[in-house]
Amino acid sequence: AEFYMLILTVKASVGRVFKFIITVSPLYFAYTVLGVAMFSDNFEMFGDFFRTSRTLFSLLNGDSVYAIFTTIQENSSPSYRFFAQFYLYTFCLAFIVIILNVFIFIIESGYDAANETVYGDNIALRVTLSHRRLDAIL
């Protein structure tokens, strides 16, 4: 039953996840190009498009957050440091806080659809849905 729920969740979510990734990819591309334009002369991790994309992806996954912030903090002038930190903070805010949570919500709504398909009209599901409707009204 769990494997079937997993398959139904993926089936219910894959289309919306793909559309969401297509929608968000220009923003990621813009941050990558901006990172190359701003930091390619001073930092090796932002040296070209692919290195910048790899750096931002590792930042997005939380792999090297401290290392990236420390490198920029230690190796730049105060005015340049402000723009670098603003760039990194807005990237973290946009992608880690907002976009990843929307991604999780899309998967969760697919799970809810799969749960309704497998278990039918469930009281816990009705409470969750009515709570969502209440949130939409408020």
C-alpha cells in the first residue's frame, strides 16, 4: 500500500512540479548570470556560469553556506561586501524559504490526492481540506 501511495503521489505531482521548475528556472538563471557578472573577477567559485550555478546549487542544498559567506566576507571590500551579502541573502530567501516550500506544498497536495484516491472519503482528509478552505477565505 505504501509503494502504491508513492506511485500515486508522484503521478499526481510530476506535472505540476515540472511546470513549477520551468517557471522558476529563469529566476535561477538570472541569479547565476548576476553572480558571474558581479563576482567572477574576485572569487573562483563564481568564475564562470557553470561554477556559479554549482555554487548556488550547493548553497540551495545547504552544503556550503558558511564557507561561501565566509569567503565573501573575508575577501572583499566593505562596499562590495554589502552587495555580495545582499545577493546571497536574497537568493537564500527566495529559493530556500519560498521556492522550496512551494515545491514541498506541491508534493504534499499530490500526496493528499493520492490519499483520497486510496482511502476514499476520510474524516482526517475532510478536516484538512476544510481547514485549507478556511485559510483561503481568511
